[in-house]
Amino acid sequence: MRIAVACDHRGYEAKRRLLPVLKSAGHQVEDLGCDSTSAVDYPDFAAPVARAVARGDADVGILMDGSGIGMSVVANKIHGVRAALVHDHVTSRRAREHNHCNVLCLGTDLLGEDQIRQIVDIFLSTGFTDGRHVRRLEKVTQVEMEECRRAADPK
């Protein structure tokens, strides 16, 4: 799987520990920063990951900051991205099964290393469940397209 990964300064240590795990599992990983614990602005790192997923350059994205909220907000601004702020194995599975999410957002101040690894493993190994969820995702896409049209023609 092709995975784009990024963090802000609060997520740097967790990212640093997660990257070798992803690579040893055979994933193709692109690290889009940040590269230290020095303070940075999370939008500068969340947007490139979300855009890589939206373009199809990555199958999924993983974003990490202190709470996961900021990264999630930014990623969900990118057309074609369904980012989920996940905090346990249940929300990780549901993000993929029910919502076909393609970007995982994690709050590294709130999760331990083992929790992060478990959440990531579940997210990457869980597929989308068809059925009623297809109809719902079509409606989500419809809302997104309506908003894109409205933004292009704000009259």
C-alpha cells in the first residue's frame, strides 16, 4: 500500500517510531514532514498528504498532531478526502468499513505507541463494506460536489 505520512511537532516522535513499522510491513511510505520537534504549523503538513491521496499518489494518508483535530480539519478541506479522527480500534474499523475514509488522523498526546500501532494496523487492513454504506457515501459525495459548485459560483 502507498501511504503518505505527516505530522506537526507534537506528532513527530510518534511518526518517527511508526515509519519503520510501516516500511517493515512492506508498505511504500512517503514522509512529508515535519522533521523535528520544533514548532510548525500543521496545515503546512496536512494539506500535502491530503492532496497526495486526492491525486491518487497515495492510497491512504496518516496524519499526527497533538489532538488530531487540526490535521483532520485541514485534510477534510481537500476535495476527495474523507479524513477520520480516530481514537480507538472501533473508530478505526468504522472509518474504513462504513465511511471509506482515506486519511487517518491521530492525536498523539492522547494515544500510546501500542494504541497508535493497533489503530493504524486496523485502518490499513480494513476494507469498505458495501450495502447501505454505498448509498450514504454517494450522498456525502453529492454534498461535497454541491459545495464545490457553490464555491466556484458564490452568487
